[in-house]
Amino acid sequence: MKIAQVAHLFPPATGGIEHHTYEISKELASSGWNAGRNDAKNEVTVFTSSVLNSKKEEMIEGFKVRRFFSINLPVFSSVRFAPMLFPALLFGDFDIYCSHGYGSFMPFFTSIAAWIRRKPFVFTLHGYPKLAGFSGFFQSIYKIFCASVFLRIASRVIVVSKASINDIAQEVDGRKIVYIPNGIEADEFGKNDGGKPFGSFETKNKITYVGRLDEYKGVDVLIRAFAKIKKEYPKLDLVIAGRDEGIKKDLEALSTQTGANATFVDVPRSEIGRIYAESKAIVLPSKYEGFSLVWLEAIASGRPMFSTPVGDAEHLFSQVYGGNEAKFIFGNEDELVQKLSYFLFNEKEFVPIVSKAQDICRKEYSWRKVAEQTMEVYKEVVK
């Protein structure tokens, strides 16, 4: 099968959609139409925007990547217009067109190319934005003029989060929706270069955030909460790991003002495993998520994962933490202070809980499983 995967950004850019597209493309390129036929491989081509120091075209893990110059809208990292990408899709030879990310222009142009070529289009929803103010106004315009088009053209809409089903239900025929959660490459997390498990989180002194630095990730909530906790635990450090989406200076000022004195780093994907390994706990204070890869990565790394109850957080935490999920869910700054303080004072209580969660996560979630389920969707709509 010839498959076009289209995303607004792709590695070396970091982010959930970027990594999902990479992993799914790698797995799809390694498997064929019929199980057991090693000579029947999928041809996968990823279309995306160019980023600094990236090649215009290259082969990665058995699939092709084509990057195009794009004009991006300030503040909205996913809103990129690549003038030459659409013609490349339109004149390409593909059995199926697939695109990712609500809020991006990529699904719109991909769906139009698929419609003109009379080929099936599959859209993957990674999370449904719930924006306010000017951003909310932009989203309403996008919903009317872009989303309504590609959701109508789509043969299937894959959602990585069960919570997103309700979010998108008013915009798409429910019979098109298919739930396939994110996966994880377990060997990347929880082990060092020697193949031995990393040391216990009890020996670490860093509370860490991993993700983009934008308004809707709620990093300011973590900084203020950490500043309060640091007064009682002065040796504790805060690490903010992620690329800047325009608010880094404000967060740095808040960090200095509150006394949190956070360390800000932007590391390549290859270094994320080390970031988890050096952490005592991971915190994701997002205002919205679908099915965050950070949840899976942190849990698979054997690190306590604290999160707001967004997207599939409660469902996943219930699965891996058993009856202890409430210890890891917080709704606001005060609850985060409370949950982290309890954790820091009772770390030994968390060791077996986190260890069991790690085992469950590594067994139940894999990119190979995600790819197999996705391939079944592709085969169905192509037939």
C-alpha cells in the first residue's frame, strides 16, 4: 500500500504529533498488506514543513520524508501554510491519504488532494483544543471553514483519546470514529545504555515538566506550586524541558519572581529518556490533552506521573495505578502543592505503586499494536 502521512511538523522537531507520526510511519513501513509476506512492504511518505537544519528529502527507517518551506502563524505552532506541499500531494501516487492534528491546515489540504484523486482520507485527532479569547475566535473560524471540510471528506477519524470522542461528536458522523490510543517504544525509557534499570526516583531531586511552552500547557501553575514546595524542600530543583512557543520569557520571569528558579532546557528527542531518568517525578499541568505521550513515557520510565484530569488521564491512571489514581491527579495549583507534598513526604509508599504501573504500561502499550490497528483501518477504507 502506498501511504501518504501529512503533519505540520516532524522530527527533528519535537512534540506529541511529531513523534506519533514518526513511530506510526516507521511501523507501517516495516509491515505489508498481508501478514507474513516479507516481500509486501508499505511505501510510506511523510509530507511536512521544513525546520532548521532539516533535509528537504531523506529516507528514515524505511520511509521517505519530504519537507516543504512553510509560512507559519505566530503563536499557533500548528498553523503552517506550505504552498508547494499541496501540489506534491495532488500529483503523488498514493492509495490512501492520512493527516494529523486538529488546528492545522495540513488535514484540509490533504483531504482536498484525496478528494480530487478519489482516494480515501483518514484523519487522526490527537486532542481537541478548547481555546478562549482571540485563540477561541480563530478556532471557531477554523471549525467552520476547515474542519467541516476535511471531517466530511474523511472516511475515518482516528482518535487517540476516548475523551476526544465527545469533543468531536458534534462535527463528524459518529460511525466514522475509531479509537486507537498512543503507544510507546518501551526500550527507550526506563533503561540506561547498559540495559540496566535506572536508579530509584527516591535518589533524585528534580521535579520535571516535559512538553511545549505554550499558554495551554499550564506551566505557570507548576512554577507557582513548586515555589511553595521549595520553601520546605530547598534542595529540590524544577526542570522545564520543551521548545518555546512564545512564552518562555514570561515563564522565566515568573520563575525568578516566585523563587522557583527553574532550569529551562530544550533537548532533542534522543535526550528525553535521560530527562525522565534524572527526575524524581513528572508533572503535566495541561488545560487540555488527548492522550499525552508524556504520561506513557514517564510511567514507562518508572517515574511518578502527576497530571490534571484532562483527556484520557483518568482512564489511563485508573488502569496503571489501580485504586491509587487519585494520588496523581490534581485540578489546580493548591491541589498540586498538596499532592506533591504528600508524595515527597511518603515516597516509599509510592515505590510499589509506580513499579506496578511501569510494568502495566510497558506491556499494554506499543507502537506495533497501534500500527496494526491503524493498518486495519486503512485496509478497510481502501477496499
